[in-house]
Amino acid sequence: MRIITGSARGIALETLPGEETRPTAERVKEALFSMIQFDIEGRRVLDLFAGSGQLGLEALSRGASSATFIDSSRDAVDIILKNAAKTRLKDRARIAVMDFSAYLKNGKFTEPYDIIFLDPPYNTPCMTDALRLILSSGALRDGGTVVCETDTEEAERKKKKREARDDAADVLKDVFRGDAELMDSFTVVKSTRYGRSRVTLLTVRREETKL
């Protein structure tokens, strides 16, 4: 796993051994950043389930003004600290051991984030919990982007080998776990599958545009 481009291009990052964290595959990361490549320069970034810190560090390498890394694992945060130092990006990084919900509930977001990365453990309710808290916390600036990485069901993956087109029903299932009301609070800017992973860009829908 390495930084793809920018000031830290090519630097290899450390990861936790075993299955405690699930780093974003390099192909998926390249696709993800190609989707937001013109929206990173000078932006404030939150990497909420940071793991090794690779998403936030990639954003810093590409010119983000600052990045906050939140993870509930002390071991993961130790890895992020090492990677931030290795990439020489530590001066623009804020790193904390904290549960994502505690951070969003208790944070004072006088300067909301422009981009929030959400890559929680698969097969947990963390994604929908985080999206609800983003709506209520003020952590995302008006017009900001939430970048979600989620899993797709095996049956759906097999089906989509024959049917390339994704639709709203797929996004509702994969990202929002069937919660149509929560989905209605966001605008889906783009959603694309890469193998078992789905990358989805969301913005908060303005009240006047909701149906």
C-alpha cells in the first residue's frame, strides 16, 4: 500500500497485521481519488474510520490543507502516527483515538469539513450511524462531500457481472442499508462498484430540494 501521487508519491505505508483493519484496495483508492481529484486542493478533510490513515494521507499528499484522523483503535492510531511522519505530512494532521460517534456527537465544528471519508468495517451499522450523525452534527460544510466505501452482497456481484448498470435500489441497499428516509437526506452524486467494493459520493440534500 502506497501513496499514489502528490508530495508523498510512492511512499509505502504501514498497516496493522491481521484482520483488525481492512485497507482500501489500491485499485479502489485510485478510482476513488479520480472521482474527487479536482476537489481536494486546500480542503479540510476528515478520515473518520482511519485505519492506517491512507485516505487522509493521500488527500494531504494531493494538497488538502488539513486532515483529521479518527479511529477507536490505539494500535491503528500508532500506525497513522508512523505513516504521517514517514510521509512528512504530520504537520497538517490531527490524530485522535476516539469512537466515531463520540467524535461527531461531541465535536465543536466551527470549521466544518469539506470532505469526509467513511470506510467503516463491512457488515456493521457504522455507515448509517455515521451518516445520521453527520446530518445532525454540522461536521460537513454546506456543499461538502461524503465519500463512502461499502461492500456489495455476493448475489448482487454475480448478478452485476451480467448487468453493468447500478440503480438507486443498489445504493439504497449497499450504502443506506434499506433506510429510504436517510437516503432522501442526501444527493447521490456518483456511485460505482469495483469488485466487492462500492464507492459513493454524497452531498447533503437541501431542504427545499427534498420531495
